[in-house]
Amino acid sequence: MRVLLVEDDEPVAESLRRGLKRYGFEVEWVSTGTAALEHEGPYDVVLLDLGLPDTDGLDVCKTLRERGDVPIIVISARSDETDRVVGLEIGADDYVSKPFGVREVIARIRAVMRRVQPRSPAADAPAAGPDRYGTRLTVDRKAARVHLDGEEVALAPKEYDLLAFLTEEPGALMSREQIMEAVWDANWFGPTKTLDVHVAALRRKLAGAIAIEAVRGVGFRLEIVKDEDGIEGRANGEHGGEGRANGQNGAAGRVNGENGAAGS
């Protein structure tokens, strides 16, 4: 899907570009209203900032709407209700207030595209079920639910978002920056200790089904634990239990032997 991004704040634009490209979007970026109006396209959706250096974004929105029906999503730091209402009334299809997360923008793009595109026979087919990872873990992205061995696992909202993101590409190494942009906020600044806390929570709650490897100085890699590993782990646990039982029986024997010696 081709996106025209109209944003004068370079750090925000670059962060949003990286996030969108990671999800397969093609992004063309311009930083002024004039450049947006002169851009010949083609593009499938416009992400439009209102605070442009050369003209008001609302005027750009109005002109683009007069030219055609390409979906327009306003992204702006203007959170005043009047700006949102005016933007929607002059032709914007949706409005996202800054700061925002990349995943929120993608969700809004997809929602807008579903509204404007005609339904196809495939769209009327039954929705796909939960995604399965190995034999133990399922992630139902439609219902935002996770099950381990058939039992639902209670995850905090960000724990779920982190798991959903990492399981999109099992085995892929994701940098801290990529994860923070996708799960927390495209404009996140500050320590990323919260990421480590959430990773630790997932390791604890989904132990035996996934392994999240920390790559020092880079980020994290999620691996699905293979069935053989799980079976082996259970077998080792059983052997350990037998060993402990044998040890306890041996200890009991020694105690009985000592008692017998004392009695004689």
C-alpha cells in the first residue's frame, strides 16, 4: 500500500516511515503543503499533518478532497475538538492526535481502507482463526487473547502488544528502537527499562512455549519452543522426580539401617 506522508517534523516523519515500511507500506514523504499538492502520486492514502510551515493543513486537506476520493488521515498535535470536527467536515476520513504509536496509525489506515474499498467475495469468507505457534501457544489477534495449552493467559495490554509484535516474525532480531516504536510510541523518548520488565513477564507467563533471547546492545529475538524441547523438558522433569524419589528411598534405608544398628 502506498502512503503519502505530509509531515514537517523530520524525527516524527522518519520514525513513522520506518514503522510503516516495516509493515510493508511504501512511503513517500514531503514536508510542505505545496509539495503535497504538487505530488503526482499514485498513492492509496494520505497522512496529513496540520501544522505545516507554508500553509494550514486544513487547506491542504480541503484541496486534496476536491481533487478526488483518496483517503486522508489527519495526524496533528492539535487536540482541540474544533480542529477535529473541521478536519472531518472538510473531507478527512480520520483524525489521529499526537503523540501516537505506529500500530495505532496502521490500524486506522486499515480501518479507513476497509470502509472505502468495495467488499470482495473473499471478504465475505469466514474470518481466519487464531494464529498458532507450536502446539501450545495461540494468539487470537482479532479478540486480543492468548491461550497456552488451551487455557487463556492473563496479559497486561502492553504485554499482549509486545507478544503480538514479536510473534509476527518469530526468529527475527528486533532492536529496542523498533519494539518501542511499534508497541509503545513512535515518539517515545527516555529509558527502555519498561521493555525489559514486559519481556520478563512474558517469559514467566509463557515459559516452555516461547523463548525470548536478549541480544546485548541490540534488542530481542523470540523463538518458538519446538515440541521435542517441550517433551524433553517434561521427560527430564520426570527423571528428576524419579531421582529425587530414589534419593529419598535411599535416605530412608540409611535411616532404618542406623536405627537397626542402634537397637542391637
